Amino acid sequence: MAFIEAFASYLPEKVVTNAELAARLDCDPAWITRASGIEQRRYAADTESVVDLAVAAAQACLTRAARAPSDVQLLVVASASDPTRFPGPASLVAHRLGLEQTPALDVPVASAGGLIGMILGNALADTYSVVLVVAAEKMSSLALREPLDPNVAILFGDGAGACLLSSARGRARIADHVLHSDGAFAGSLAWRADGTFSMDGRSVLLQASRKFPRVIAELLERNALNASEVPVFLMHQANQNLMDATARALGVPAPRFFSNIRAYGNTSSASLFIAAADWQQSAGFQSGVPVVFAAFGAGFHWGAVLARGL
């Protein structure tokens, strides 16, 4: 089992409010807030790539952990929005960080990629000692494709987050995880080789609203915990209404689900680490206290991770 040393994030400078987006979509800004809980999001500049976002988050994470890039023995990069089919962004991020021969793995999974990277890093930390997991997305390049779909365009923003794992030290220990996949609904959320991005919002929301509470409950039951004993849940920031529904299903107050979707929108696989970085700055791990991470994404893939503060 690995220890969590630090989280960090990088958000592009450009802020896009609901009012600006609503004018383009010919809709009511208040509808966007009601439907998603989002009030604004960040868009990367045309010159900023997924790799640029990832490198910035990675460097911030290493700084926060007081680590040098040379300490990293394995790099995992999650991104579903990088436009290059191959190579994936991981090798380029490694090169930019000065990691000349360090293994660098890609996790091309939307929304759940950060969590999957965290689980992989945890499993491989005993071999690679220090694992840097980065999730970076430039979702605006997909969400703003013509013809605009208001149900897609209102949701997504750009950004990157990172998590540093170690086999020897950290602020919390990863205690357990649960991970599932089901390809029966693969067509409900997809970015195809021809550039077509499609999302069946009803199917995605229905499956996520069922699978989030079930996988969290499965993880807690395996570890003899009740949801009431967990003071904070860090969840993929997909939709505020979905997070509130998950809290209700688990019988816990909604504020226990940390939320920053209002300010950043849905940043796909990056959102979990961006939320964790904000939470760590404002509160952070406490000795012996459990924290649950959870994500659901295209595939469908979904899972949850249990950590305990040290």
C-alpha cells in the first residue's frame, strides 16, 4: 500500500462565466446553474496543450511535496482529451519534466482516469517507490465543437491535477480500493476517431447515480465502516446534483461531499485531483480519519479509494 504525499492542480487563466456561455448557447444562465451547479469554468488558451497543463500540475505537486523530478520512479498520466492518438501525453510529460528513461504510462479514460491512475500507482509503489499521477484535460476543445450541444457545452472546463504517491512516507495511507467496468453502456459517452463527441446525458446520469453510492458502500462495507463515519468524500466533479444525490443515497449530509464544481466545471479525469488539492489546502488529512475518493467515467469505469490520515 502507498502513502499520499501531496495533491496539486493547475487551472488556466481564462474564466468563462455562465452569462458568457449562455449568450453563445441562447439559453438562460440560471438554467446552467440549476442543471449542473456550475457558475464558471476555465478554458485553456489555444496555445496551451494537454501536455502543458499536465506539466504545470506535475511541477506544482512536486514543489508541494518538496520533491525533485529525479525522485519520480514512475509517471502515470490520465487524459481522454489529448488529440494525439499516439504517442499519448505521458512520454511527452516525462520528457518535459526531465525524466529521461523513467517509465511513463497513459490512462486514456475520461472522468475516472485520475482515480484509475491512483489505484495503479498504489499497486506499483512497492516496485517504483515514488509514483507521480497526473490527470489533465482540455475538454473545451470537445465541448465547443460545432454544432454546439448545450447539454455538453455547459458542463466542461479545462485543467489538470496531480497526486504524488510514495512507498515510504506521506500524509495518508491508501487502505483499500474497489474498481469496476461495464462496456454495456460504452456508447453513452464517447469521443470517436472521426472527432465526433457524443453524450447520452440521461444514460450517464442514471448509471452514475446508481453506481456511485453502490461502489462507495461496497468499499465501506469491506472495511467495516459506515458512511456516517467518513467526514469527507472527494468525488469526480461531474455535476452538483449528482453529488447531492449520492450523499442522499448514502444518508450523509451533502456538505461532506467536497465540491468546487461551481468554480471550475467538469474537468473530466482532472477533477478528482483538482478537488483534492483544494481540499488539502483548506482542511487536509487528519490522523486516523478516513477519506473516500470516488469517480465514474466513460467505458463505463467506476471505483472508490479509501485513505486514512497519518
